[in-house]
Amino acid sequence: MSPEDFFCHGTLKGEIYAALHHLVKRGDLGHLVTDSTRVSSVEGDWSAEPDIVFVSHKALAEGVVCLIPSAAGKPGRYIEVFGAPDLIVEVVSDTSVAKDTRRLPAAYFKAGVREFWLADARREPLVFRIHQRGENAFEPVEPDAEGFQRSSVFDCAFRLDGQCDPEGKWTFDLRNKP
């Protein structure tokens, strides 16, 4: 695996995770994890480690997703999410463009993932798109007049602001509003 770009991948992923973690924890909505979590689906014919994954309590209770126990079989120890998480976020890197923008979104849709977010800070302008399920594929959510995009998973709207200094160092702020 190639190392992540510090600013346009790691810092961006960290900002999205931190903002979502606050919402998920405050609302006791479910479980939010970041990379190195294996997610797979027979329907979508994929197994991957997305940048960020959200699984709601409701999805677990209804069996939309299940957690695969570790081989040791110890209570509360899981190694994989199986099924269709509520949300998957991918942050594009130089080595993942085709995978993050074409192959995985199609597989996530086929698997039944409710919402897909894509972020790309490799160049300006910064790209942040929330995609929701359409008839045959994920469709981007149209931003409002302030640039916020509505998430049906979190029932609020988000806008990602970013600034890049002359040396190429990014800072990000994922804002949300009801």
C-alpha cells in the first residue's frame, strides 16, 4: 500500500471523521470507523477497507449489516462488517482515482449502501460530493445556495470548506446545519 498524502488525504479524512464522530456520538446513532475496517458484500461483489464507514444501530438491528466475529470468538471482538453500511466515505488519492470514483461507488450501490461521499483535495477546487441512491446508481446531491448538501443518513446538510496555503498545506472544516 502507498502511504497517504499528509494533507490532501490524511488531514481531510481526519476532519470528516472528527465532524461525523461528534454527530454519531452525540446522537448515539451507531458506529463510525475509519480505514483498516474490512467491509464486504456478496451482492456488491466487493471487499474493501473504505476511508470512513458508518453503521447505524438500526441497520444492525434489522440485519442490513452484521459484524463478523474474530477467529478467537471472544465476545465483542469483530473483524469485518458484512452487508450494506449506511454511509461510506472515500478520499481520493493519486493511486485510487479509478477505484474511488468508478469501481467502488458502483459496487457500493449494488450492495445497497445508502449514501456515498467523495472528497478530493489533490488540487483546487476542493471536491466534496454527497451521493444518494438513484434508480440505477448514486446521484450527487445538489448543493443549496450556501453550498450545503443534504445527507439523508444524518438528516442534516454538510459543506466542506478548505484552504490551501502557498506551500500546499490544507486546512479543512466540515460544517453542518439542520
